[in-house]
Amino acid sequence: MYTEGELQEILAIALQGGGDYADIFTEEKVSNSVVCEDDLIERVNSGLEAGVGIRVLSGSSTAYTYTNDLSLPAVKKAAHVASKAAADGDKGVTVIDLCPRKPGTEFKILRRPEDVPIDEKVEAVIRGNKTARAVDERIVQVIVSYGDVRQRIQVANSSGALIRDERIRTRFVIHVVAQEGGVIQTGYEALGGLTGFELLTAGEPERLAEMAAKQAVLMLGAKPAPSGRMPVVMAAEAGGTMVHEACGHGLEADLVQKELSVYTDKLNKRVAAEVVTIIDDGTLANKYGSFSFDDEGTPAGRNVLIKDGVLTSYMYDRLTARQDGHPLTGNGRRQSYAYRPIPRMTNTYIAPGNTEPEEIIAQTEKGLLVKKMGGGQVNPTTGDFVFDVSEAYLIAHGKITIPVRGATLTGNGPKALEEIELVGSDLGFAIGTCGKEGQGVPVSDAQPTILIKQLIVGGTGP
């Protein structure tokens, strides 16, 4: 990391060409992973990534350079290149008074990953593998992975902000495959957060492994899902795949400004049922998408995107906020120093309502209960989506009946939000790596149990 004097010098070089804003993003990232497959520890990897990215803004244009050479001459050269790329006239000498900022949100790490012996990490993975395989003889494949990342960043900008932060994330993921005859089904569980090895408290690897294995085995005996238009109850256990994919990306300001979002020009208009409130919150305690500062040095924030069905805000980075004259929301994120920041989600969720989950089931005469979501595709310009369902059940006369497999959900994001009739009092989170413009960042998403009046369910059953 660089001294305040060195940062001031680099920023001054970056602005020599006439840019009106510059920032420096310095990163050092250490990652560790353990993977068990086919009853063997296949990989134990460690890696170090470090570098500097320099951005210069001139009006609505951006110049971005980066280097993995941390020497001061190399960084000054990168700043000079960015300055030339953004040039619109020599500004002469620029003096920037940097002021260190303290985080408004701090997160406790109880067991730092570097203090945990590798043998203990390997043991957690092995325990998960053994537990999953012991559930049923029809389990034919188990893949268990553990990972931790320690990321130290330094952000300095020409507005005078200087922040230094450390982020520690830990995750545990298990995939299980079960087979009977020609039928193959899978189970999946993932746990992660802005947290240390305390994520894997006693018995946690076994609990996750048993859940994934039981899901795969259960689906072996499931009936083919019916097809047609019907009510769909999405359980909190399904996580927030729906809100993230079918709604969240469309609320990122860069897509809105490019008119690539179905939510363009919808600010302060009703876009969902009155019972729907959607929030993106990077300050949630130890969630996978949380942080103290975003990758532009803006403090993490809690942003209400849709309130009581009305669109109230988009998610902004610095560039898009400048273009709209909007306050920063703390959503400027990047995969690493080698990428420029863009608007991204953090922890995005539908806020809980007042109805008990059991009551939602009881009020559904006939429909589909979705407990686990699979992959899918979404067109953010139109909001149209298709999602696979990995665990589902039929609902008949207000009761959960038989499991069904092979279901897909087809619909339109804004339309689905308008069709939400009931919102449960619970809230279930899922974690993932969100991809956009070739960048992946850690996120979490969540939802309560919700009743959607009608979706098109695809299946092979009657």
C-alpha cells in the first residue's frame, strides 16, 4: 500500500491531461481452497493476486489502466497513460488533500482463515463428503469445496477520500448426484459470508451435506412436474434467485441509462404489487455481499429500490450517479484491480411481510411449491425469464403433497412482481457469484415465502 504523499503524486499525474476526477484502487488478495471429489482430496490451492487500477473520468468518458507491478514508477506510468487517454487539455498542477475515512459499518471476524491449520479445513471437507455418501447407497458422486479469501484494498480519489479496508470471506459448497436406473438427480447446498472459519461451526458441514444428499435422493422418486399456468409458492429456502435475476439487474443504473432495462423511465411509478418492497443492503451483518466500503471507496448503504410496489431508486456507481445527478449508493463494485467498477448488487432481497408461511400454503388451493431453484436465463431489457427448479412439490387443497421433478418457471419479472399476492414473515438467503460484463462479484439474495398468482410451469407430467 502507498503513503498519502505517494497517492497524492499519482492522482496529480492522472489528472494532468484534464480529467475532472481520478481514483486509485490498490488490491492484495490471498485465496485458499480445498476440493474433495470421488472420495479424494483433489486440490488444495493457495494464490496471491495484487495490483493497482487507475481510473480517470472526463465528463461521461472513462479511461482505465491497471498493472500488477506495484513499484511506484510503474504505477506513475499507468497514471500517465490514463491521463493521456482522458486528455481534454492540460490542467497543470493539481493538489489533493487526502482525508482517511473510517467505516460506518464494521464486521467481526472470530477465526481468521490464516490462523486455521490447513488440516482443519481439509477435515471439514472430508466430513461433508462422508456424511453425504452415508445418506443413501444411490449417491454416486459428491463434490465438496471450501474456500476463503482475504482481500486488502486501498482507495484514494481526487475528491480527497482515502480508505483502507480488509474483507474476509469464507464459503462451503456441496454438490451431490444420486442415480437410480436411468434417473439422475442432484442436490446442492452453499453457505458463505463476510466471515471467518467460524462459518463452519460444529456440525455445519454435516448438516449441509445431509440436506444436499436428501434432496438428490428425494427427487429420484419424484413424479414428473405438471405443465400449465398455475399459482406458484416460492419458499424462503429457494433464496432470492427470482429477485436477483428477474428484477435486480434491471435496477442497476448503467443498464437503465443505456435503455437496456425494463425499468427505464419507471422511477416513482408502480412496478410491483403493493405488498412488495425490495432492498439492496451492503451493510447486513456478515452476509456474502456485504462490505464496509464499495470498490470506489463509498460507504456501504441500505437502498430501498422498490417500496410498497413503487420504484424509488436504482443502484449507482460514481459514473452513473454523475450522469443522473444522484447521490452515491455504494454499489460500485469490481472483480479485481484489473476491472473498472460498475453498478452491482450486494445483498438484494424482498422484505418480509406479515403472513405466516404455513398460512400461505393453506390459502393455496392448487399449485406448485418451489423449494430450490436451479439455473436460468433472463433478458433484462424485457424482463422475460426461464428458471429451472431443482426441488418442488404439488399443493392440493392447501396442503403440500407429492414431490415433482423437471419443472421450469417461465414468465416476466415485472409481471411476476405485480402478481405477488402474499408475502411471508420469514426470510431465506442464498449466496453466489454474480456475473456481469465478464466480472464476477460475491453476492447474496433472499426472499420470504411468496405466493405468485400465476406463472407458466413447464413439465412433462399431466
